[in-house]
Amino acid sequence: MLVEIITSVFIIIGIAFIFSASFGLFRLPDAYCRMHATTKASTLGLINMLLASMIFFSLAPGVEKQHFVIQEILVIFFTFVSAPAGAHMLARTGYMIQIKMYDRTRVDELEGKHLPSLSENEL
């Protein structure tokens, strides 16, 4: 009974993060803000879902416990490492191909720095 409650709490938290990621995808003004919201929120949502799965399957009867825990810890680690790096690469490429920022953006830290610009035939 306690395992199901704890698992349900982690699932609800994960759903809330994933919902906020989808909400941010539709409501935020430019590609950079959308990418920021979806990367952070969906990563945290996935981690909460995997923690729920790890808790449930490690305490469920008749399941090889160590196998599930190790796999889920590896998925959490690689997601936590690769999602922000991938989003950074996408944002950097978007900046290089000159995707417009929101009109109210106040700080452009890359403005004036030499960045190679990509033409359409290089993509």
C-alpha cells in the first residue's frame, strides 16, 4: 500500500513536469525559450517517472530487483547528461542560422562575437 502511494506521488510529479513542458512549448514566444522549457521540464518529468518505476519494481514481489534498478539509474544518468547538451547544440545552431529572438529579449551574450554562420547548403 505504501509503495503504491509513493509511486503515485512520483508519477503525479512527473506528469506535472511533462505537462508544464508541453504548456511551455505552446506559450513561450521564441524557439530558444521553448527549447529551454521543454528540455528542463521533460527531463525532470522523465526522471520522476523512472524513479516511480524504480521504487515500484524494486519492491514488487517476484521481480529481479537489481536488474531494473541498474537500468533505470543508467537511463536517468544519461538523460540528465545528454538532454541539456543536445538542447545547447540545437540552440547554438539556431543562433548560427539566425533564428530570430523574441523582440523583448534584452541580453544577447553572443552578439558581436565571431560565430561561423551556416548557409542553407551547409545544413
